Amino acid sequence: MSQPIISVKDLHIWYNDFHAIKGISIDYLPNTINAIIGPSGCGKSTFVRTLNRIHEEVPGARAQGSIMYMGKNILSSEVDPVDLRRQIGMVFQKPNPFPSMSIFENTVIGLKLQGEKNKSKLMEVAETCLKKAALWDEVKDKLNKPGTSLSGGQQQRLCIARSLAVNPPVLLMDEPTSALDPIATGKIEELMTELKKEYTVIIVTHNMQQAARIADYTSFFILGELIEHGLSSDIFTNPKQKTTEDYITGRFG
Amino acid sequence: MNYYTWRKAKNYFFHSLLSISAVLVLIPLFLVVAYVVYKGISGLSLDFFFNTPKPVGEVGGGMVHAIMGTLYLVALGSLIAVPIGVVCGTFLSEFGDGKIAKSLRVAIDLLTGVPSIVIGIFAYILIVIPFKGFSALAGGIALSLIILPIVTRSTEEILKLVPQHIKEAGLALGLPRWKVTYFIVVKGNLKAILTGVILAISRAAGETAPLLFTAFGNRYVSTELLSPMASLPVQIYNYSISPFDDWQAQAWTGAFVLIFLILGINLTCRTFLNRKKILEKVTRQK
């Protein structure tokens, strides 16, 4: 078994006085898809948002414990969140392309603002990433149209392409398909299994079938605590905890 | 009357109320513009646009010095105030939770409320007295104090509308905060920010009080920063209180030109902004 790429140990997160995550430890292996499921308000989003320290954007949020990535605790002050986020990208619940930018600009903006000026290089990256995001064929003739002119599912794939353009080894996804119809969802799931070859994906989802379909490992959270973590095949067919079984069979939550 | 007709009647009533209010708002604007056009249009001539005033008693002459002066003073005022205002507004919107930001916001609001004559006195004490004379510089600074709070608050309000998730999307790409603020938040809303700037400039172009004893006025075309400079509002003011009929007529024409100058600045900026966008689209498609 290979070394974990991210190793979370005894992670606690507070929003002011509210104890949102209560001592969670999980190891994530490279080139896997990892789902986090659980009822609303159980801290799933808070948890993934801490993995690239975007949680710091919420006033009053603070984290304790350790998240080891590449031999460093990313929560320590010596890790620069800007560098970290180039390593650990994020796709949000709501498709959020930059409204003033074209499809092309949206795709390469991260790279461009990191200093890449060579136009042919940017074009090359745009094509590669849009192809990886399975969007290229739909947009190749209208790269100069605004990103917001696309449909919701296309916008979300554009956001995935945008994240891939800065080439992060780890991709966090916070309910990426909750605003999409089943067809668009299907496309993004297909895409994730494709991405697994090069990236490690951690995805928050409300959709248990989705977790069962695509995830190698699944974690089940309730009220800021990790109830169960393991192979998706085990969690969904043979859960060890009674609460997990109740949740996945729909008896509560 | 059954319920359906009653509901229709109510709807009709309130709808008419809204339409009437809209018309009421437009009436004063229409009356002012119409009256100024009626009184001022007859005085329009090439002379008015290309000549300086004639001495008292002689016919003819124009306001070229005042037109140039207004453009000069407004440009000077904007040059000082717009960069500061946009930066300040960005600060308030993006980092506006601290104590400094809160007091800054109060200060800016107070500045908006300061009567323009007081701003004139302030510039008089600050510039005119130390430099021992009225000057375009003093006028420009007075106008910049009119422009500054409007630009600051409009920029702040516009940038506050940028949703948090857009900023987070930028940060999640591994961009430093200043790049997200500058390239995504500010640049993405440049057009809306410029609309606020144009509004502020239009307001400043029509101000008389801050210029009365700062730029003061003269009777020839001047580009000297440290000499008095004419402006349309002051010229209109001086001519309209004069006892001479032809000067009063010229004041009307001046008012007419001022209104259409402001309208012109507005329209030019808007079409320029739009055209830039169109041009970008065309060149990108090649």
C-alpha cells in the first residue's frame, strides 16, 4: 500500500465558539476518489475547506491538529496558503466562472496571473484542460464567449478545467454536482474517474449513489465527528456502525 | 364586484401610481432642460465657442476660455481624486472591517455632506492664501474634494456586490489576495466603477461654489496651473447677476453649453467603454 498523500490527524475546527469538527483523523491515498457523506451541517464542507485553508476566509474560523501534506503540517504558519492552494485546488458547489472573462480567459486565468505570458503556451494549456474536463468539443468554436453564457453543467466543467490549469495534485470538490441535472452530473462523474489517473480527488456529496458509484473510499460524518471511514464497497454494503447503516438506508437524515 | 375584478382594479391602481411617479420625476428635468434650451439656443454661434469675452459695451464675444477652463479644472480634479477614490473604495469593500476602515467610511460620508461652499473656503485657505493668489490648482483641488467621496462610495458599493464565492474561486487557484482583488474583483467591474466616476465628474463639472474663490475666473484662455482660470459655472454666475442684457443672454447660452457638455462627457465615456468591448471581441476572434 502506498504512502498517504494527505494525512489528517485529530483535526478540530471552531467557528468562534462553535465546535464544528471534533477530532477527525483520515489518511488519503494518492490517485483515489474519496467521498465525504453525512447530513447537512455535519461539517463536511468545513472539513474540505480546511484542507486548502480557504476556511480562513470565514471570520472567526480556526483549526487545530495536523494536516500533513508533502511532509509539512499545512496548518502551521510557515506554510503559505497561496502556495498550498496551487497544490490543492478546489471546485465549489455553485458553478462560479468569473463573469467578466471569456471561456478561454477563465480556463487560463490562474496560470496567467501566476506569470505565464506566452500566448501559445496558454492556448495549449486551455486546450489540454478543457479536454480533460470533457468540455473542449462543446466550446472550441466559442472560446471568446463569456464563461457565464454556458449552461450550468458546462460552467461547472469550466470551473474544473480552471482548477486543473494550475495543475494541483489534489482536487477538492464541495458538492460539485448538487446544482446540476443527472446528465451533467453523469458527465462530471465520468470526468472524475478519468481525473483519478493523475489526481487525488476529495469530494463532498449529498448523493449517496454518487459516492457509491465513483468513490474508492467513503467517510461518514455526523455533527463534526467521523463515524466511519473505509472502502466504499464496505461502507455501502456492509457498514460496521449502526448509524451508518441507518443513514445510507434512509432511516434518518 | 367579484374578487377577480377587485384584484385587477387594485393592480391597475398601483401600476398607474408608479407610472405617474415616474412622470413626476421626469417633469422637472424636462422643464429645466427645455427652458435652458429655449433661452440659450439663440445665443449659439461660432463666436461663442471660439472667442473670449468682449469688453463691456461691445457686442459678440464668447466663452471659449470658460469651456476650456471647465474641462481643465474637471480633468485636474479627476486626476487627483479618481485614483485615490477607486483605491479607497476598494480598500473599504475588501478590507473594510477594521477600525481604520470604519472611521474612514464615516469621514467619507461626512465629506459627501460638506456644503460645496465650505470646500471652496477650505481650498482657499489651503492653497490660495499660501500661494498668494487664485489658481487653477486651488480650483482643481476643490473639485477633487467633490469627486473623491462620490467615487469612493460608488466603488465600494459596486465591489461589495461581488459575491464571496467569486473571490474564493480566485484564492483557490493559488492567487495572492492582491491579485484576486485587482485582476478579478476590480478589473471585472471596471465598467461599473467608471459609471460612478462619470457621475462624480458630471457633478463636479456643474459646481460653482468651490470655484468662486479658488479658480476665481479670468477673461482669456489660460493653461497656467497657478493662475486664475475661468469656468462655465462661475462665468454663468457672474454674467447672470450682471446688469447687461447681452451678458445675461450669454449666461443662458453658457448654461445650455454646460448641460450638453456634461451630457457629452457622459455619452462619450459610455460609447467609448462599449466600443472598447466590441473592439476586443473583434480582435480576439481573428
